[in-house]
Amino acid sequence: MSAERNQVGIIGAGPAGLLLAHLLAQHGIESVLVENRSQEYVQARIRAGVLEQGTVDLLVSSGAGDRLQREGLEHGGIYLQWPGERHRIDFHELTGKSVWVYGQTEVVKDLIAARTQAGHEIHFEVSDTSVTDLETDTPKLSFTTADGTARTVACDVVVGADGFHGPSRTSIPQARRQTWERTYPYSWLGILAKVAPSTDELIYAWHPQGFAMHSMRSSEVSRLYLQVDSSDSIEAWSDDRIWEELSTRLGIEGWTLDTGPVTDKSITPMRSFVSSPMRHGRLFLAGDAAHIVPPTGAKGLNLAAADVAVLADALVEYYRDGSEAGLDSYEERALQRVWRKTHFSWWMTSMLHTSGDDDFDRQLQMAQLRYVTSSPAAATSLAENYVGLPLAVRSVHQ
Ligand code: RFL
Ligand code: PHB
């Protein structure tokens, strides 16, 4: 076993870990980045599709946004619908901002390319990842490389960007951790299809048979989702059954859903989860490692990006001035945003998904949908949350 030294240890080459490594490298800060999956797997993992303007601005200003600017689809609004009615929420008019449709797979590919082109390594397919000595000035990141070499790297800081199932969060002593969790009684079945989108902007549809959504990846590829039972298995959903259900739930007079070959399909459970603290000694958590939102608000990846923006800023300040003020205020600044987006994601989810057959709940959902599509004040509230609220101000430095 060899003893090594690095500035920042990062666990996880998802959007959070890759973006953090990239932002730090821009400021000459070195990092060791480890990932337990293969590069091919990470680049093909189909998840998010919507980037807030702030996330786009961050990627572009850091030099990783060239392809995003060329290929990303700018959307100035979304449609909200229920049987017989489809309404547009105009983000441009209400907030002056947009969102961009650009797959998480593409963000990950761009960030991997940026890191490798800059001559920095990503250790894919590692095993036995662990962090120790968290309460000292040199926390240790240990892992076994793909070729079987056991390595331990002494760092100034270790960042757990290893998603919901990674080992970082649970290396914080149980007695210090508090978690808040809600598991929803339904899941999302998502498909990727080789067919031009049947819509210019995303459609979020309430339907008595369950929520449905029409999103996209490009002018030739559509991404669609269906609310299904938590107990449903993907085998129970043939492509024909999926298209039939999508056509029913998204259907509206004078509009048809074009169908095409399904190239990917999977079922994802819906969960809200927040864990605190996001820091223990010299270990910092970022992204899904610390919090999960249901995808209805399109917030998960954007939250991960916002966490690492704050953390990168704090680390730059630490290495430049020796000040730990930014690191000390990381959790407070991150959690404010996390809870706002946790609320928004829960709210969108609750408004659009059917659960049981309680007619009182349905009447409330209908009342809420009518309100957000008719009141400029309510529509603005949805719009400003969807496009993303500005980064929290750093109260300790003012
Ligand atoms: P990730 O992407 O889970 O990355 C964590 C990485 O850590 C690795 N890892 C380890 N590495 C080394 N050693 C270990 N022991 C490790 N254990 C784990 C993992 O392999 C992985 O590569 O977390 P990160 O970076 O925080 O990024 C979070 C986002 O991936 C997630 O929030 C979004 O995908 C959520 N999400 C959406 N977010 C949006 O902002 N907009 C959307 O439109 C949106 N749509 C979605 C979504 C998530 C979905 N699913 C499947 C959960 C739609 C769906 C269907
Ligand atoms: C997606 O395109 O995958 C997507 C879009 C909006 C969401 C969730 C997922 O709210």
C-alpha cells in the first residue's frame, strides 16, 4: 500500500463530483476523483433532462458548456394539463428566464472530457472506497483501483458526491445524523424513444389514471414518463401498453402523440430525503449523497450543481486566503436551498399524481391546477421555482 497526498478527495463521478473537480481545477486546486462504476456505465445512465439557467451559466462560465450551448434546447415555459385543458406557463414572461433541455448523460460526458483533456485522471471501477480520520486535518480516502492496487490518499478535505447509496453519508456517526424522509406510494416509469417530440415544450399532465409527462432529448429523441404503482415491474409494461397509456393520459383534442421504437425503459421510486449535517469534520456531502427530491420539479441535478458551486467557492477561498469561513457556512447556505427545492418538488408531485381514490384530494388538485394556470401570482411562484431561485447570499461575509 502506498501513502499519497492530494488536496481534495472526491468520491463519485456523477454530476456533483465531476463538476466540483472541474471547478477546482479551474483554480489550480488538485483533486483525486474515484468512481466505482465504469466510464461507459456512468456516461449512459439516463436521468435528468432539465437544467436551470444558473446551472447552464455555471457550466458555460467554467468552460464546460460549449456543446450545451450548441445542442441544448432552450425552453421558455412548460404546459400543465388535465383532461380537456392544456395551459402554458410562460417562464420568459413571468421571470425573464429559461431552462435548458440537455441530458444528464451529456453533462457527464462533457465534464469527463474536460477533465481528461486537462490531463487529470478519473479512477473508474474502484472498490472498497472508504474515508477515515475525518476529524483530523488530513482525512484519508482509501480505495482499490481497477487493477487491484490498494491506495490511501491523505487529503485536506474529502467530498462525498457518491449519490444516495454511496458510503460517505454513513461514515458520519449515526448519533450526529438526522434525516427527513418521505416515500411516495407510486413510481415513475421512464422511456427513451426514437421519435420526434410531439410537443415544443414539456407537458406535465394530471390524469385520473395517473400522472404522465412528455419531455425530450433532441429533435429526434423523446423522453416520456408515466406514474405507475410502486409494486409494478417493468416486465408488466410492454411498449404497446406504455404508448397506449401515454396517449390516453397526455391526450387532448386536436393533438396526437407520435410513437416510435423504445430504446430504454426503467422504473424509479419517488422519494424526498434530506440528511444533516452536510459536513462532519473534513468530510463534506454534496448532491444526492445528502438529499433526494422526486423528479417532478426537475431539481436533483440542479441542486447537486448548486451545492458544488458553493463548496468550490469555499475551497477556493480556503486555499487562497487560508479562511475557513466559507467551509463553515457551507451547510447553512446549502440547506436553505435544499429545503426550498424539497418543498417545490413535493408540491409539484402532490399536485400532479393521483393516489388512492379520495375525491377530496382530487378536487384540491384540480383547484390548485386551475389556480396556477389562471393567477399570474401563482404562476410566477411556480415559474421562479422551476427556473431556479438565485444562490443564497453569504450572510457570514456581509
Ligand atoms: P449521482 O448521479 O448518483 O452520482 C453519484 C456517483 O457516485 C458513485 N458512487 C461511488 N463511487 C465510488 N465509490 C463508491 N462506493 C460509490 N458509490 C457510489 C455512483 O456510481 C455515481 O456515479 O449523484 P449526484 O452527482 O449528486 O447527481 C445527482 C443527480 O444524478 C440526480 O439528482 C438527478 O439525476 C435527479 N433527476 C433530475 N434532476 C434534475 O435536476 N432535473 C431533472 O430533469 C431530473 N430528472 C432525475 C430525473 C432522476 C431520475 N432518476 C432515475 C432518479 C429523472 C429521473 C428518472
Ligand atoms: C427529463 O427530461 O428527464 C425530465 C424532465 C422534467 C422532469 C423530470 C425529468 O421534471
